[in-house]
Amino acid sequence: MGVNARTERGHCPLHYAVSLYMENCTETIHILLDAGANVNVKTDEPEGAHLDTPLHFAATFGITEVVELLVAAGAQVSAQNSDGITPLHRTAFPWGEVESRRHAAKVLLDAGADINVLGGRLGGKTPLGWAVRWSNGAVEELLRERGAWALHSWQLERGE
């Protein structure tokens, strides 16, 4: 079984190392990456799944140390899942500690994440739109400071 082998749910060891964040997980992630794990591998789950990268998982919970590690290893900071959601969108979600998610968002932005990317199937919102939707004031403030806009895809189509 290889370092990029998948479970029946379509997850690779790197997905589990990130999503089961625990003591020494960064050491495990280093070992997997050194062994050739694909830092940008997407989950390959049954229909209706999100097809997330390990960076999506880390950003969702604001695991800043892991976000930094994955970015340094070449993770695509603006990778979109099957819903068009990026890791930056995920920092606005209501899971994990707020300041950690803000710091994760800062790491992603500093690495070149698209601040105004639209979130596809889930209402076409930008990361700022999601921060407002989930009442994530810390990420909202950071995104506004960096010049984000909160338009939805339907507003763009109408030229608003």
C-alpha cells in the first residue's frame, strides 16, 4: 500500500493526518510528504462529496501550523473543491477557534490565495461573503483590510 493509497471513502493518509489533528501530527505530515505524498490530492468520495485537498481540511479548522506546512510543501492555496470552495472560503466556516482561522486566512492570503474567488455551487459567494454569512468577524475584518469584496455571482452577472 502506497503513501497515496485511498480508503473506500477516497481519503489518503495525508487527509487523515490533517483531519485527525493531534499531538505530533506535523511530524506525521512531514513523514508522509517526505515519502512522496501528493500535497494537492483531492478526496475521491462517492457522488455528492466535496473533493477536498488536505489544505481544505486544515483551513476549515484553522490548524495554522499545518496550513503553513502544506503551503510550504507546495499546496495550491486557491484549489477549488467540487463546490468551488477554496481553503480561504473554509477559514470563514464556523468550526475551530476564530483567531486560528483568521491566522490561517492570513497565511493563505500571504501565499497568494485569490481573495475574491467565487464559491461555485454554494451560492457563488466570495470568502468575504462566507465570513459575513457565518458571522466570522475576525476573518471578515482581515478580508476587508486586504480589499475583499462580498459580491455574489448573480450580482456580478448583472453588473452590480
